[in-house]
Amino acid sequence: MLKVVVIMTERYGKVLKKGKADRNKLLFRSLAVFDRRRSLVHERPSQEILSALKDQEAEPDQETATAEKTHSHATGLSIDQPANDGDEEEDDDELALAALESLDAIEVFKHDQRADTKIHHAQIPLDNFQRLVMLLLITAPLDPQESLSKHAERLTPSILDGLRKVADSIVWSFTPEQNAGISYESFNTIITNSLPFIFDGLNPLFEHFLFSKNIDLSRRKRTSAVGALSSTKPQVPDTPLEPLLIQEGEILNNNILSQLSFFLKGSLVFRRLRPLYLGGEAGFSLGSFEQKVFNWRAPSILLVSGSRLPHIPQGSRERAFADTLPPKRFPNSSTGNSATGRVLFGVYLDVPWKHTNKEAIGSSSSLIFQLAPIHEVFHASTVSKDYATCTKSGISFGSPPPRSKPVSGLSSQLALGAVSLLLDESLEFGVFTHDSEGGGSFHPSRSRPTDWQDRFEIESLEVWGCGGDEEAGKQRAAWAFEAREAEARRNLKLGKDIEADRALLEMAGLVGNHGASGGSMG
């Protein structure tokens, strides 16, 4: 139990040599089951080679070999050969070697490779992992020493159904259509890249084993009388916590919020997100988007959901959108466990939004992510820095800024990055492109080495600001400044000599005297 508590509460800094990498390996060992069939398939070639070598050695002098086998006690009868008797001992040895490796003392035992053999023959059952993911989604917003019962209202039938859908998206990131279970290679790759904080929700749960709420470590030793009086003092009820979200959107709810916390730190999203732009309320237009979002001086999260478009555009609007893009070369992505055709993408930007007429905005901390039907995170690359652009042509991530003026001989179609997300100028359609060759502003998938492109009709679009009252105050101050500037421009008046001002305007041909040529000097 002590080992479990130390690992789960991340108090392993001086014990595990590789930190979270070793923790992931230990977590996989605790969740996986040994698949003997994979072990036999893996070991059969070496057994065949050994048997062939034995046959070759027995051919030159078969009689002598038979006599030696009769009188020798080294090999014994086949029934005396060990079968599965060593499994239990191997398990103990494996745990011992894992402990030595964690303590950086494995060099002496490097000739024994059994510690790394069994882990590659093990798998995590998908059903078990799905139930664990649902638990982790519930415990993700849990604070240290906070009671899990406070989140009981999240367990209604409708919320549980949404929770199960989110868990399905996460489980499908481990490509279950190709494997009956989750292998260590897949587990380590996807946890590291797309779910680095998925197990953080276990920390507050196991904190209860280390610290009791009834113990006040700051309390000094008092007399027995004072202690008796204090023991009868009524307990003050816990202060109610702020809601996880100020308000829910059409896309963002508590389940999606927990999913975001699996790759964005919980301190960034829980009780820190404010709605900046909700398309269903503000309207789907770039003007409304800019008015709501551009004055936010802190990181933000964009979420967009929609339904996949058919391969052949239907209707004039879909055809017009398709004409602005290069011909589609890639198929649609996997539908996962969903049959609705719904997709959900998002972007994390750690810089303020602004117009990008010449160069893009963003940094190496920018992220493009897919939340449904398959969960995956695409990290920023340094090959190109076209992380985000916002122009009159639309909003794009991972694509170069569009040309301000058409160039003769060049295509007028929009250029799409290798891994990119683009929303058109009317915020009606979007397209996500994944080229496994990479080479753009975002790295391609490490778990799905295929090419795909999803074109979809936008149904919901939201932008949430990451920040508190201070960031909201700065945004209100910027809005007030812009309102004063606009009012000043509207109230701009002429001078007191109205006749002189009118004569000046008539000379410029702006008012009156319409029969004159205005700009002519001859």
C-alpha cells in the first residue's frame, strides 16, 4: 500500500530514475494482463531454430546420441521438464528488476532481459480501461482532501451517457480496431503525447491515505482542558467551491472540460474559463468573432464542432467552399465508435488574438487537438511558425497566411498546411487536414500514420478565455477605450465659422456646386 500511495501521489522524485516514464510503466503493469498467445507467437521462431540445430547435431551419430540420452541425467524425461512452474518466480524476478531499474541499479543485471520481455506480451483490456477513464474524468477536477461525494450530481443518467461518449473517444485513440487490447508501446506513446495528465485525478484520491482531514498540523500542543473544550466545538461546514464552469456552452460542458484537463493543466481550465465568443448567441460572422475575442490578453481555447460533408459537394454553398480549396486527395478519418459523422476539433493559443495580414501569431506552446470521435493532440513544430492566422479569408491554424492580392499565374485557392485546421470567412464550413509526411507548423500523429482530411459544416463555434477577474477587467477596459474612441469620431464637429467651412468644402467639390468639375484645374 505504501508503494501505491507514493506512486499515485507523485512522491517518487528520489525513487524513480525516469520520473513519469517509469510511473507510466508501473501503471501499465498494474492495469495489463499477460497474453500468453502473443508470447508464443513472439518466441516460436527462436524455438524452431533451436530444434533445427538439435536435429542437425543428432544426425552425424544418432546411436551415440541415443546412448548418451539414455545414461545422462542432465536433460531428464520430458515430463520432468519445467512447464509453467517458473512463472511465479519470474514474476517476482521481474518486479525486483523493475525496482532495481527505477533505482538506477540495473546495470549489474543487464544480461537478464526478462524484465522487458513480459511487458511487451501484455495488454490492457479495453473494457477495463474504458471504466478507468470514466472514473478519471470524474476525479479530474478533484482538489486535495476534497470529498468525491461533492461531484455526485455529475452521475445522472444523461451526464453518464455523455461521460461514456468522451471515454469512447479516448479509448479509440489507442486504435482498438487493430488490436484487441492496449499494448505498452501504444500506451506509452499516446499517454505521453495526447494524455500527459490523465492520471493526475488519482493524486487527490490517494492523498486521503496520507493525510486525514481531522488532523491539523498547524495546531500547537495545548492543555487537556483546552483540548476538551476544543473537541466540543462545532465543526464549521466546508465552504462551497466555485462551479467548474461559469456557464456551459453548446460544446463545452464538465465532461469536455475534464477531457481538456488530460492534456492542459487542470489549474488552467478548472474554474478559470470564461466564455468570450459563443456562435449560437453572438452570430456566426468574423466581425462578431473579432469584437468578442480580440481584446482578451491571455491564453484562449477555440472549440468547433460539425458534421462531415459528403465526398461530392451538394448545393451551391458547399460547391463554393470546395472551390476555395485544393482538390481532396485524402479520405475521411476514422469514425471511431460513432456513427453520426460528428467531429470536434479545438485549438489552444497562449497569445492574444489579432489581425494577421502579413505574419501569423502563436508560439511553440500552441496546440491543435481533436476531441471526437477520436482523441488526439497535435503539438507545434519549429519547421514552420504559421501557427494561427485571422484575416478576411477566415481563420486558420497551421496554414500560411493567404495572399492579400491575387498573383497572376498562381492559384487563388487557399494553401493548407500538412496538419492544419481552417474555418472559412463565413464561419460556415471548416476543414482539417492530416498529412503523415509532416513538415508543417504542427507535428503529425504518432499513433495514426495515415493521411486523412475531414471537411465539415460548422454547427457550433466557441472561444473560451483562460483567466480570472484580472484578465476580464483588462478586456472590459479595452472595450471601454474603443467605445470612447468611436464616440469621439462620431462627434467630430466643424469649426465655429460655418460659412467659411462650407466654402472650403464646396471648393473641394464635396458639397454644393455639383455642376462644377471639382478636381479640374483648367
